[in-house]
Amino acid sequence: MNRILLFILLGLTTTVKAINPEREYKFTPDRWGISYSEYQLKTTDNYAINVWEYPRPDSLKSNRTIILVGTDAGNMGYLIWQANAFLSKGFRVIAFDYRGFGKSSDFTINKDFLFYPEFSLDLDSVIKATREKYPNDKIGLYSLSMGTYVSLLRKEKVDFLIGEGFYHDPQKVIDRIKVNKGKVVLLPQFAKAIVKLDEKIPTMIFCASNDKTTITEDAKEFAKQNIVTIIEFKGDHLNGMNVFQKNDYGDEYADKVIEFLNKSGV
């Protein structure tokens, strides 16, 4: 299983293109006996978004639901162990695929783009449906890499934000990619830095010391005008759960999130 987990983690971080979706699910939760349900939601522009919902364990009472907002590569099949880390701590977990990813609707993607603003419509549809389904829950986002910027673009209200591989200024990211990797990445029209959130939302950002693209300074800059707690660790891009583990993958990581939410009153 450790070999499979390593393969899954590499799937999150290894890509020759900026956006590299996979349509087939190489992994599904039931392969490891993890309970989930699958359904689809419609966006405001009529795209079908595929969702996996991991039910909260009966033995763990909590009113927190966390939505996984994925990277620019693969699909939600690569986020099963992240989901399990939160699930094991009493969170209800919702995962979804952007349009053009997994079993969500077809969407024409230029793989040289850093992101598509339409992905935020997909996220909004998931947040709205989750809020309607669980009106008494505290609902937040766990966002990775491209997903952190998509989370800043959303319109629907959330109660907390957790991120890793964070960026808020896409221009800085494509400039670094060009310098560090010699690759030209494109931005959609009207892409801009998001300096300040409209609402005061408790935000926690994990930052990797070896990450040369989504760097700690981005999180610190964003923290100047927002409520942000930064956790720095020695490691690579999106490797936080691998670093913060005691007995199981990501268990210490999830504990840090819970501690942060408790202190924030969420």
C-alpha cells in the first residue's frame, strides 16, 4: 500500500503541463474499504460536476465538513488519502472534479493555461449544494496548489480555508515557472492578484521550504490583509501530510487543522 500511496502522491505533483486532467479513476475509495457515495451536481452554466462524499464516522461527532479543492492534475482519485486523514478525525469530506476532469462534463482545456476561472463555478456549485444539504455544519475548504487560487475566486460563503501550495498572484507563479523550469504558462483573460478577501475568514496555509513556485513569501504577503496562520515545514511541494504524520498518513496534519479551527472558534 505504501508503494501505491507514493504513486498517488507523485500524481499530484508530477506533470509536464500546467493543467493535466485524467478522465479515468485509477483509484476509488472502496479499493481500501472506505465508504463513500457518488453523485453529480449542475453548475450555473449547466456543467455536471462529479462528487464523492465520504460520510462522517458515527463514532466521531463533529459539525465540520471539509471540501477538497484539487490541483491542476489527475482527478479526485488522487486525493483519497487526504480525504481519509480528515475523515479519521471526524470531518465529513466532500471531493469533486472540475469540468474536464474525472467523470465531470467535457470541457475544452488548453493544457498550457495555469487555471480556468470556470473552475470556481464548479466549486461554487459544490459549496452551495453542501450548504443546503448540511445547513448546520461549519463548511470549509482544503485546497491544493491551483485549488488555492480557485478557492479565492469562489463566490459562495465558507467558514474556513485550509491550503497548501498557496498562491494569490498568478502572474508571479508563471514568472517563476519560466525561470525555474523554462516553461511558458499562459493566463486566462483578466487574471489578477487577489490581495484581500471580501470577508474575514480564518485561513491556514501550509508552506514547503523546497517549493520554488508557490513560495512562503506569497502566504506572508497575503497574510498582511487577511486572517492567516502559516505553518512552515521542511519538504517539497504538496508534501505536508507526508511530513506531518505520527501513526497514519496526515494524522498530525489534520490535528493541526483541528487545533487551528478550535482556536478560531469554528
